[in-house]
Amino acid sequence: MSWSDTAVIEKLGEYLNLAAFRQTLIASNMANVDTPGYRTRDIDFQGEMSRAEDELGLEAMQPRVFEVSGLIERPDGNNVSLDRETLLLARTELQFRLAVDILRKKFQEISSAIKEGNS
């Protein structure tokens, strides 16, 4: 695969979009921690990335959101765990930062190649 291959950049973009989508879901879960009957929602991150490879990419599709089962439910029907959501938020933030760093390095490589070509 060439350093200038835009497929890598496109995949990183899809990865960033999916991570941002998941961060929004997690924030929504956290915001509804005291909402009676609220059910924790999430996505299968790896599954969605695989699906994006098989289909037209994440821009053309909406990630599949599901209610998380197996969580402890309070008497009011809410099953949001702040510990779980905080851990997922931190993990997703790290995934997002990693993808941004990789994307930044890709653009630096392209910029460097352009500068060397103009010399």
C-alpha cells in the first residue's frame, strides 16, 4: 500500500466518525443516569468497522445502536452504570486520539513528500 493511498485516510476518517458517534452515545447514557426507565445504548465498535469495510463506508450508513443487556437495573428501570460509561468514554477517547495521531502523521508524510518534490 502506498503512503499516498487515500484508502488509509478514508478508513481513518470512518474510524474517527464511529468513535465520535460512540462518544455521543456514551455522553447520552451518562446524561440520563437519573432518568427512570432509561436503557443504556451502545454500538459494536469492531463490528461496525467491519461492516463499513463491507459496505460503502460509515458516511453512507448509520451505525446500529442497541440496548445493552446484562446490566444491573435499578428499581426505576434505569440500567446506566457511571463506572461502565466512564471507562468506555476514556477508552473511546484514547482510540480517537490514536486515530488523530496516525492521520496527522499521514498528512505530515504527504506534506514532506510534496516539499521534497518541489526542491
